[in-house]
Amino acid sequence: QVQLVDSGGGLVQAGNSLNLSCAASARTFRTDVMGWFRRGPGKAREFVAAISKDGLSTFYADSVEGRCTISRDNALNTVYLEMNSLKPEDTAVYFCAAGSLPWRFQFAKRESEYNYWGQGTQVTVSS
């Protein structure tokens, strides 16, 4: 019974930036890998980024590498996703997730490895 609440989505112009946040329970946040996924219109949910339990290591999808930064704050039980140089192709519902998965990219990118999910926050990028 872990609750994840993601927020920060909105409507932005292409080229601008947006910051997403996800508040998690302290127990889950301190013991789990945290990740961000997204589901665009007519598409399956896809991996965006993940951060290790200690916050010292990260993985990114090729589609956002260099444009996104994932971070976490143990004191605030929160994970963040900073998105820059946004493109219309980034339009999607973004979900944060938590799971006790091995810290390897092949696991972090797989949504079936995550036990808990946020409700999703809509990001719309206009052209």
C-alpha cells in the first residue's frame, strides 16, 4: 500500500522547459529504484529515466538523453524530472514508478519491474 503522487505537467511551447515531481512514501523511496515512464497518444508506455536507490547513478532513454535530468531528495521523499528543449514528440502522460529491481538498464527500462505507479501527469508540447 504505497502511494505515489506525480505532478507538474502542463502545456508548454516547443523549446521550453518543464519540471515534474513525484512524492512517495518514505519507506518505498529509501529502498526502491525510482523511474519515469510516459505514454504518448496511440503509443505504449515507454521508459524515460531511472535513478538508483542512493541517487548516485541514472539511466536515460536515448530519446531524452541530454535533455532530461532525474534526481531524488531523500529528506523530501521526492523524485524529480527536469525536461529541457521540449519537442511536440514529448507530449504524453508521464508516470513515476517505484520498484525493488536490480540496478541494470535491462531491468530499469522494463515497466513490469516496478511495483507502484503514480496516477500520471499530462505534458503537452505545442509546435
